[in-house]
Amino acid sequence: MIYKQCIDSCFDCVKACDRFSVEGCEKSKECEPGHCHAIICADVCNLVGRLTSKGVCDKELYELCAKVCDEFAKKCESAKCEGVNAEYIKASVEAAKKCAETCRVCQEDCKKCEK
């Protein structure tokens, strides 16, 4: 079963996190603590988005994605970034929260399919 909303949310998160980790963190030392988290979040979301697009439905995979996105958002919400960096971090946190929420919905739906 392919979940378009999960695929879209995952790839939106990848785009926002990659932009933050490359453009945002290179411009501001204050944003560096979120750099590694952004890279991990983007990589996990990319994997989940690609597997989902291939029809893989795995509740543990969606659970992992939601957890990583939640951790990234929590870590970066408290960052003291200004200017353009604040916009990068805001966009990536919003995308991560949306992705986590969507993955939890897909995770619950997967549980129903496995019964």
C-alpha cells in the first residue's frame, strides 16, 4: 500500500533539513548543534519516503521516522538563530513535525494491515 501523504511529507522534510544543514549551518555557528540532527533527519526521511514509494509498509519504519523527526524538532526549536538562519530552522522544524505526525498516521494504518 502506498501512502502518498507520507511520501510527500518525508520528501518535504528532506528538502527543508538539507537546506538548513547546508545553507543555514554554514552561515551561523549558533545553528551548528542542529547540523548533525538535520542530516540524520533528512537521511531517515529519505529512506522512509523511498521505501514507501516502493510499497513497503512497515510500522517500525514509520515509528523510527516519527521519532527522529520529533527529536530533530525538539533539538532545533531552542536554537538561537537569527535572520535567514531562523527561517531555515523554522521551515525544517515545521516540516519535521508534519512528517512525524504523518508517519504516526501511516504507522497506525500499517498496524491495521498486518492483522
